[in-house]
Amino acid sequence: MKEELLRIMPEFKLIEDTKIQEKTINVWIKAMKKSGWTFDDLHQMPFTLLIERTSVNIIEHTRAVARCSLEIAEVFGREYNEKIRVNRDYLLAGAMLHDVGKLFEYKKVKGKFVKSEEGKLLRHPISGAAFASKHGLPQEVVHIIASHSKEGDGVRNTVEAVIVNHADFVNFEALEI
């Protein structure tokens, strides 16, 4: 399972801290197993249920948010030097896990993805953050997951959480047009 996950989402390999990298990969694998999703399902799973008939799946979206987040961090490094410090591993782990809770929030009914019972009770930022915390990710990464969507409005954020939040919304809003 790990090899296939790394093949379809090679951005996991950009996390340099091997412990964080392994935990980030394991959260995806354990979430897939717990929810019963296959890799074929992930290729079909829409990144959002808010855009009817979107052609962008959760894999493509996760990769795009991770790449956008990394680009923003690189620009900060070039332009602001030490004025803004970004923990690249926390940033990447948070970006790769920001929507992992959707594996619990969604279910498939007659070939269509809809909200699961769990998803009606807990949105993906909360379920994803709880799952990542349970599996040993640093609180800084859990914070990114929990605050990447509207749940993070008004919350004091880390720079990594701000970057992932904006990268996620830029991707969502550009695809919503």
C-alpha cells in the first residue's frame, strides 16, 4: 500500500524528517483501511462535494495544495529571508493531510459520493486532525489540519497553517469559477 501511495502522491517524499514522513504516510494508509477506500476510489473521489460534478479528485487536489504551499514557502524564503520562518516538514505534512478527514466524511452510494453519517456530525478538518493526533503527528501539523478550512477562522494560526489555508482556498475558488 505504501508504495502505491508514494507513486500517486510523491510529495510525501519531500518531507525530510523521516519520522514525520512515515507518520504522515501511515495516517493516509490507516484512514483508507478504516474507511474501506481503495486507490481506485481515491481516483474517483471528488476533492469537494460543494462543486457539482468536479473532475478534480482528492489526490490531485492534495498534491496541488502541497505544491502551492511549498511554492509560497519558497517565495517567503527568497523574499523575506529570516523574517518569516517556515517549518517545511510541518507545512508539507499538514498540506498532505489537510483533507484526509474526507475519507471519513464521504461515503459512496450507488456510485455517487455523499456525506457519511460521520461526516454529517464532524467535518473533515476536525476528524482529520483527531485522526492525525491519534497517530502521533506533532501538534503543529494537527493545527494545520484543524484550521485549514472555516473551522480555523478567528483562530491564532502558525505561518504554516496560514499558508495551507490559503493554498487550499486558492485551489477551491479557482476550480469553482
